[in-house]
Amino acid sequence: MSNKPSILIVGAGAIGSFYGAILKKAGCSVSTVLRSEYDAVKANGIKISSPLGDLSYRPDQVYRDDDTPTEEPDYLILCVKVLPGVDRAALVKPWMGRNTRLVLIENGLDIERELADAYPDNPIISCLAFIAASRTEPGVVEHKAYGKLVMGRYPEGIDDNCRELSQLFIDGGINIDLTEQVVAERWRKCLWNTPFNPLSVIANGADTRTILDTDGGEELIRAMIREVMDVAAAEGYPMEEKVIEQNIAGTRKMPPYKNSMALDYLNGRPIERDAVLGNVVAIAKRHGIPLPHLNTVLVTLKMRATLEGRD
């Protein structure tokens, strides 16, 4: 019997499935909580094609979200979309034990607070995923590139739980950056997510190359990144001007990529509008910072959602 920690993935879509595979490869017991894909995963496991090789695996246990847990996990990894009306604290409640460490691999700003308030005695590890992966059909994932996680204890610091979990991911074959300031790192990731994700929806699912190569597209991305930087600085997380060009250059090195928000939109699923963009605009309003480009994009997304009956 393995002495490695037990892992429970809540929200085993493309991201949760991939990181579950990495921990399975590291020798952990990995189970999943599923809704719509329960039957497919129960019957066939999770199929993952990847530059790292075939990462397909069968979870040790496959649960529906209303099942009764048989034991508490050592680490509960939450990978659901951060959407209005989704009570994440209630979603994980049946599975949280006294000693369970709660791990968030999710997009957005200020997404940890409600869980920290609900589970003040459980350590919370906040992670940012830098990965290109998509779900192509139930229980099937295509991992295209990257996979690194940036990880730290929320609201700050690095503890033994972070060190243990990071080593498991490293053993499974991916890179980990531990950070003392995970909130600052969330702001850094917003430099990319906040412009590219919403613009991809407005442009009917455009990929990264189309966004940058369209006349005026690169200039628009620069302006939106700069506005995110202004808000981050007001929150106490200033960044150097060079990060704008670093984000653009890094994106150009990627193959043309439809981000997760574009794929959600194209497949009729809700998008993480507020977690990725709305929260930045709300924080800016508290500081009295004008965001002409970001606010225009946010209002346009709201108009589109109203017309399409998605709000």
C-alpha cells in the first residue's frame, strides 16, 4: 500500500484531469468527483494525450457529487470554474475532513476568500496553472503544452504542505514554482488572462494568433495589460513595464491557442467573466482608477450575454 497522500479532484475537466494524472504518476491515490462525465470516466477512465506521453489513468474512486465519502482525502484539489451562483464552499463540504488541505487550481482574483472564511482551520494552497489543455469529449483530454504550477499558501507564505505537494508534482514530471506571495502571482497571471480571455469571446472564439495579428490587436492587448498593471500597483503589487512585452512575446511563441474561456463560450458553457475581468474592474473602482479598455470589454460581454440569453 502506498504511503503517498490521497488526492481527491473536484472538477475533473481538462485541468483537473491533467494534474490528477501527474499525481497518479507520482504514486498517489487519485479519486474524482464528477457530474456530467461520471459514466464515461467510470467506464473508461480518463484518456490524456500529451507531449509528456500517454497520461491516461483510472481514478481509484469515481464519485458523483451527491455520493457519501468513504474517507477524507489528504489533499482536495478544486478545479471548478469560478462562476456566479456556484457555491464552492458548499461543493467541497462533504469531502472536507479535519486534516484535509484544500488546493485551488482556478483562475481569477480574490477567489480564495470565501473558502478561507468557510474553512479557517484547513490550510489553503492557491495555485496558478500555466497550461494549454482542452477536453475534446467526455473523459478525453488533449494536453498541448506547458503544465507548470505556481503555488503558495494563502494568503501568503510557504509551508510544509506546499513543499510536500510541490514535490509530488515534480515527481510526476512537471515544474513547480513556490512563491511566498501567491496573491501577487495571481495579479501577474491576470496580465494575460484578463485581456486575452474576454477578447477571444467577443471575437467569436478567436485564437491567440488571430487576436495579436489583427490590425490593432497587439496595441489593444498592450493597453489592456497596462490597465491591469495600474490596478495591481494600487493594490500594492507594482510590476515593471517590461512584463508587457514579455507577455506578448511569450504568446507569440505558443502555437495558435483557443483559451479556456473561448472554448467555454463556443460550447455554450458559462464563462468566468467576473473572476477574470469583473473583479479587476471592481477593484479599480474602489481605487478610482479609470479603465477605458477593460470596462468597455466588460460591458460588451454583458451586452452579448444579454442578447444570447446567457445572463
